[in-house]
Amino acid sequence: MKALGLASFATALLVVLTSQGGDDAAQKKDKAALQGKWKITSFETKGGKDANLEGAHMEFDKDGKNLTFTKGDETKKGTFKLNPTAKPKEIDIMPGDENKTFVGIYQLDKDKLKLCLAPDAGDGRPSSPSRTGRISS
């Protein structure tokens, strides 16, 4: 079985993440809303729906900087940064075991989180969530 890393997860989503400052109050609000474990309930790539990662989890730590991706008994750690004042809101994910940054956009709606990540570094940040991975708490 091919090893699955946080980078391959981010690559499969249609988003790349970059770090921007953002308003402190908005940062605190979105970091608090993201905190906890999110289950991947729907996952799409450029090729369409992909059930391979459904059921995996992403957990955003209470520190507002670290995240953990878990699929089965495999766990990968990384960090993230948010820019909640951008339109659309921006997220950057940096896998702990790679020297890459995946830039993307996100949308929080109560118990639903939608992420759209660029598949490769250098692809640029997505401008709209036309295709997104849906993650639910």
C-alpha cells in the first residue's frame, strides 16, 4: 500500500496554502472554530470524486498552529496559517516532513469545513471553491 502523507492529501485537494497576516480578532475566531477533529466526508480532485480519503481525519490543535492528518493507523503532522480577512478566506498548510507549502482557501459553516487546495506548489492559490473537499466535525 502506498504511504499516504499530509502532502499527498493536500495535493489531491484542489488547493495550495499560503500564509498571510489577517486581523487578530478574525484569526482567533476562525482558529477557535477550526479547533478539533474533522472527518473527511467528501473528497474531490481534478478528476472528480475520490473516495480514497473519505473517513480520514484532520485535527486542528488548540494552539491554532498545528494539525494532524490521520488515515487508518497512519498519522502525519504539519502546521497551518490562516488569513480570515481575505476574500475568499486563505489557508496555508505546511507538512512537517516536507519543505513545501500548500496554499488554498477555506469556508467554515457551523459544523462544515470546505477546503480547496492547489494540487502542487507553484500552482497558485485557488480563487473560488468550485471544487472542494468537504470535512465535517
